[in-house]
Amino acid sequence: MTEPARLSKHLAAQVGCSRREAELYIDGGWVQVDGIVEQSPRVLITDQQVVLHPDAVLIAHEPVSLMLHQPAEQPIPQVLDAAQHWSNNPYGKTPIPAHLVRHANPAPLPAGASGLLILTQDRRFERSLKDDLHKLEQEYIVEVSNAEPAPDLARLQRGLIYRGQALPTAKVSWQNEIRLRFALKSPQDGQLVWMCEQVGLSVVSQRRIRIGAINMAKLPSEHWRYLSNKERF
């Protein structure tokens, strides 16, 4: 067994680069240890297999933010799949390994919902969205059953008490015969299901399509795209 050494030192010796260059390769997500991307230059290496990606570049990456069309009842991926980067992404970034990991989720989906997730590596962006989320309108498409007779939508729009608190005013309208469009602020887990039950509707599915001014649009399920610095909530 070899003497343990930090990954940055081990990689520098292995590929003949400086320690700083090794750290840039590691931070960029270009280094795998036993087949798994490792982004800590301080992790200790003994007999593990260390591989530098053949396309590795020595560029310090900027943190990115992105949107993901998350399926319902599935765990958020710890590592995004570069193959599921939306080909119609309008902002032209090319995925690199460093973009695919270490994301915060500042606006979680309600339990049971699918749809728009915002993921970010930018801690300032994360704090800002968390602070402002209660002020941002969110839009959901809710598929229901038992839509006959037509329910009292005015009751859904105002005046309901949920868990002992008056709910903010909501905008509710029919998208088609089985789908309702909700636009509201700060929805809680279970709130949309409960609201529908109050007017005799059973929820089949719920999908978030917008947070503030950021709209998921045609992004396919399980795919993701970068957010532009010009996009604002």
C-alpha cells in the first residue's frame, strides 16, 4: 500500500503539472477517483485509480444556475446528466463536469409535484432567491378528476383557511376540461390538493411551470438548461 497523499499532490505527480494546476483540474470536475468525479483536492489517495479527463482544460469555472424539469416523486439528481442538457438551450454554454454537481435547491417543489426546479452553485443567488421567494408568484397546472358539476372557483381564489391561517389570494382558472391553472404565492406542501378537495375535486397531478418571471416553457421532463445572467425573477 502506498503512503496516503492529497489528491492534488498525487495528480500533480501523475500528470506532471503544478499543484495549482492540479487543483484547477479537480475543481473543474475533470478528475475521477475510482470512476467517480472528486472535487476535493484534499482527499487522501492511496491505491485508488486517478484519471484526468482527456478533454480537461485549465480554466477556473464560474458558478452556474440552471432550471431542471423534475419528475414527481423522484430524488433530485446529485450529479446532472450532461446528455440531458436541453439541445434548445438558448444561452450557448457547453456543459463541463464542474457544472453538473454541487447544486443548492432554494425553491423546493411541494410534495408530490413535478416541474420547475431552480438549481444553483452561486451562494449569493441562492440566498437572494430564498429571501424573495415569498414575494414571487408561482404557477401550477393541476390535473383533477370529478370536475362535474363545475366547482366554485371563486372559493379557491380567496377566503380559505389552511392549517389555521388565511391563504393569500390566488388566481385560478380552467386550462381545459381536466386541468386547472393556479397562480399564487408561497404554496405549502399539500395546499393545492387540499384546496381542490374543498370544492369536490381530486388531484391527479400537479406541475409547477413558473416562478416569478422564470417560465419552464417547453423544457422536457428530466432535462435541464442554463439560466442566463439576464434572466430575472
